[in-house]
Amino acid sequence: MSVSLVNVAKYYKGLPHQDEALRQLQKQIEEVLPEILDEESEFAKAWRSPSWLQPPIRDAAPQPTSSPTPQLRPSPTQGILSSPAPQPRPTASPGAIATPPIPGTNTPSYVKPDGSVNLEVPYLSQLDNVENPAGACNVTSVAMCMAYFGHPIKNSKGEQLEDELYRFCQNNGLSRHSPQDLQTLSKLYGYDYKLDTAGRWEDIKLWLAAGKPCIIHGWFTRSGHIVVLRGYTDRGWIVNDPYGEWFSWGYDTSVSGKGLLYSFGMMESICGPNGTMWVHYFDGKPVAAPAPTPTPAPAPRPKTGLTLQDIYKNGWTIPIEEAAQDPTLVRQMEVRLKALRLMSGVPDGVYGPITEAAVVRFAQGFNLDPTKITLEFAKRLIESRDIPGYNPAKEIINSAIVAAVLDAPSSDVNTYLPSLLDALEKKGILDKPTLIAALATIGIETGGFRPINEYGDRQYFTEMYESRDDLGNTQRGDGARYHGRGFIQLTGRANYRYYGRKLGIPLEENPELALDPKISAQILVEYFWDREVDLLAQDGDWRGVRLAVNGGYNGWDRFWALVRDFQYYMS
């Protein structure tokens, strides 16, 4: 009885003893029939695409009415089997149209008269997903391929297939960002899925010509993105892009990504600049498209259980007072607002002051009406990745609170607070504890919120600081010339020289510059940095903060009261 090479390939796992057996087989073939191992031999061609040129068998059975629940298997089948030590081949140009599947047979409907291929892959947008619409291109692309092979796009609970896949990954320890885990996911749902990390354009054409879609990776976005390839023409690839339409400047998410034509050159530069790319070859048993049914009349809008996708799809407008009574909708809004860093905490579905403030701030960013959830409001909240003009670090506190706590004029706070926030952010220490330390220090040192001259006259300054070697006052008149100024009362020629050089400004020559809003804030921040005041504040060592700035504990009671007030309002 002979050994079946089909079974040899089937059970090959890359184990050392299997590799050794294959090496012995290769050696014997080279001695007897070396032409079989030639790069262009029929064997080599068939091995690379064992059944790709066979058209799919379409089953006319109706679609199932519910989605089967996949069962986890301990060891999913491995992907495409590679022959030992393959020799590199030059990549063929993707410009030519591939030959239809099997000459002499009836041409499938997806092969057009001009030789182009366009599979009827259902289009699904990631932007209407409940689960992470901005980052679900992976499961949405898999869902489109599954739908092409007859899988229901909604399960018995009315949940979208892509959301079901997203949750399945979460619940079973699979990463939707991992190509290998996407392969496992698809196999657990009963589909054949071959991952090729060195895919070639000509092989992709053969796969599509066989009536089967595939998924391809590309740098459409900074973090990467995947799309479904459903066909090709003589000008480019036909894709289903779950995020909309890509342009060189980015994505237009306002249009459908269904059946777009992406040029060969564009796809080569984005997906396979070196001639190869990561390709997911998806296979299954397609079913005939169901007969069209009349569009049912729109159902009345429910009072609760709504989602942002419901509002967007149906074009509804819901007053915020009504939306606030729907825990399902509120929770989804909170999830999105938290993702945009407009709020923190655990989304609880309760429309309280924190959620309300986040909704108002979101609406301001897009010039929307915060009193109602419209189609545009829902669309923006579903798909936005950031908010125009919003920097969460700079919105830790507002000027009204600063003015109230420090009992300072609002005009002063509005003038000087932006410079302080800018300086802290530029230095990389704009956080809540450091900002509290800065605000409390300014309150103590200035009695309000503006850089000031030290209280006193020329005689007082001369008596206090003249000829002070420890301050670098070595010339006549230095005591009065370099008296305290700014937010931290910078004093002494040596300090003016040091911070002037550090900031690249002529402070020693023109000490009045220390009263400039921007420069005064920069001096405070550099002073904090040199003395590690930010680290003390982050550790909650407030006495250490006061000692580092003041050299003692002068004004401690007032300083500590300010710290506690700011902590309360920033909590």
C-alpha cells in the first residue's frame, strides 16, 4: 500500500521529523524527476493555487433565519501550507485582466463581458456598529465575507453580525487586530480562511475570478485599515471599504464605501509597495441572493432601547430631555463621550450633570444644538475620533473657577491662564496636581492672578537685596533693578540671567520682561521643573511643594486652603 501525499500535506505541522522526511523526499525527486520541482512546472503551479480556479458551487437554498453560535475548538486548522524553501519570483503587474475561471463552461454572472470581475458582496459599514465603530474595520470586513457566503447579517436578537463578532472576540480572548485571530474567528464560525503574509496581486485575481472575496491590509490610516476586495476591472480593484471612501488627504466617511474602484497604483502603494501584502482568502458555500421583498412601512419609534445608529438610520430628532430617559441610549453616548475624553468614569446610563456637560462640550465642537439628538449629532458622535479645537488637558479647569477660588478679577484670569496652560503643556507637565500647585502658588505669591512687581520702593529693595552675592547682585543698583517680579517673584541678577538664557530672552538686560504674561508663565514652569515641584505635587507632598517654591512655609495655611479648594473643583 502506498503512502498518500495528500494525507502527508494534510497532516503536515512543521515538526522537525516531518521537515526531515520532506527533505528526504525532495532529494529523491531531484535525483529521479528534477523537472517536477521546476519553478514553472505544473506541480508548482497547482501547489500554489490548488483549487482556486474552480468556480464556487452556488446553493439555491434560502438563507438561515438565525445565526448559529460557534463552538470553540482547542486547535483550529492551520492556514495555507507553504512548500519548503520556496524560490522568489518577480511580481507580475496587476494591470491585465485574468482569464475567466474555466474555459468552455458557462461564464459565471460575476464575470463581466469585458473580463472584469465583480462579486455581489453585501456592504456593511463599520460606522453604524454599536461596538467601537471607529475601530471595527476588521470584524466588519469579516462579516461582509460571511454575508456573501450566506450568513445572516443580523442574529435572532436583531444584533448586527459585526457587533456579534466583536463581542465574540472579546469573550473568547481573541484580538480583532491579530490576523491569526481573525483566521481563528472565521474558522470557529465554520468558514475556510487562508492567511497569506506574502500575498501577490496575480494570486488575488485568480481567487476573485473563482468567485471568492478576500480581505487585504493597507496603510489607509496611521494605525492601519483593512478592506474587502470583491473584484477588479482593467483600471483597478473593486472594494467594499467599511469606513467610507479613501482619498490621499484621508477618508470621506459621509459616503458609502460600497463597490468603490481603487486604482492599481494606489493599492500597490498602500497595501503592497514591495510587491507582496497580507491577504485573507475567505471561502465558504455561497447561497443565491434572496428574492427582493417589498420595503415594510417604518416602525414607530420606541421610547426606550434606542441607539445612535437607530437615530442616524431613521433620521429621527429626539429632544435631549427624552433621550435622557433612555438608559440604553445614554450609556452608548457616555461610551462615545468617554472615548473622546470628554468624560471619565464608568458609563452607567444615567444622564447627570457630568454627562450633560460632556454633551454640551461635544455639541460646541461641531456647532450642533445640544438640546436635541439629530441625525447629524448621532453621525458625529458615532464616527468622530476627536473634536475640533478640543484639548482635554487644557480643560481640566475653567477660568470662572480659578477666579472664584483666588478671588481674582475674571479679566486677569482670562488674560494669564491660557499662557500658564500653554507653558505647562509645552513642558509636558500639564496634569491636575501640577496645575493645582501652580495656581495655589500664584495665589499666594501675587494675591490674585497676575504677574506683579514686588511690593516696596527703591530704598526698600536696596536695603533688602543690594550687594547680595547669593543673588548675583554684584553691581551698584542691582538690588532695586532685580527686585521680585512675575508669578514667583523672580529676584536677583543671577536668577534673571539664568532664566533669560534658558528661555532665550534678554531678561538680564530688560528685567521688566518678567511681567509679560507668556514669559512670566514660562519662568514659573521652568522654576517648577528645576526644583521638581511637579513630582512633589504628583506625590501629594504639598508641604514639599511649598518648601521648594518658598524656601520655607510662609503662607502655608492659605496655600493649603487653596490646594483643597482646587482639588474639590477639579474632582
